[in-house]
Amino acid sequence: MKEKEFYLSIGGKSIKVSEEVYREYMHFERKERYFTKDLKEERVVLDKKTKEMRIIPSREDSYERLLAKSQQFAALDKSPEEQFLHALLLKQLEEALHNLSTDELALIYALFYQELTEKQLGEVLNISKTAVNKRKSKILRKLRKFFKNFS
């Protein structure tokens, strides 16, 4: 009985190879197909007993395939224009805060960064809540004036 011959088609040519080489090549060929196709495509499976169709979703999707299905994507980052405007606003805020005195800066920090209430800050400073509110209003007016003059 004649021994089975194994061939691989490479570059349009059939090349005779050993069974071991053929099996290894086919093993990696199948593995490549699994990673490039099987993981990326959903499959429809028909249950022979119940005649029910099930869709097995893909475990991985490509950007192109999702676009073809009109999948919408949330923008994770701001546009370059928004990033620039945000950076400009932060720079303006930094300049505005440099125009405040140490006490004014401490009050803003306590109220807006440490999130203390006016009552809590008044207790820390040993002044009334109304006094804290008046100081805060004065500082905010100062900052508004700065931003008005800046633009």
C-alpha cells in the first residue's frame, strides 16, 4: 500500500512535506484563523433537537466591523479645541488666584477644595457664618472682575 503524501500550497506552488510538518502547519493555520476570524465574528448555531437558533456573540470586535453595524462610540477625550480652551481657563484661574491674598486664598481653598460649609469654616476661624459668607462674596466679586477684565 502506498504511503500517503502531504502537500502544502505556498505561493501558488504545491510543496511535498512530511506528515509532521503538514500537521504542524495546519495546526498553526487553524490557530491563526481562530484569532483573525472566529473570535471576531458572531455565529448562528442551530440546535438539532429543538430546532432553535442561537446567536453566539463574538468575543472580540474590530473597529471596522462595529462601524459597519453603525455602532456609536462615546468620545472619551475632549476635542483639541475643548482641551485648549480648558487649559486656557485653568491658566486664567491660576492668574486670578495669584491676585488673592493668603487669607482670601485660604478661604477659597477651605470652601471649594476641602468642601467645608460656611458654618464649619466660621467655627474654625472663630467668626460667624455671615462673616464667612461676606468674605466669600467679596472674593468671588474680585474674581469675577478679574475674569471680566481678562476677556
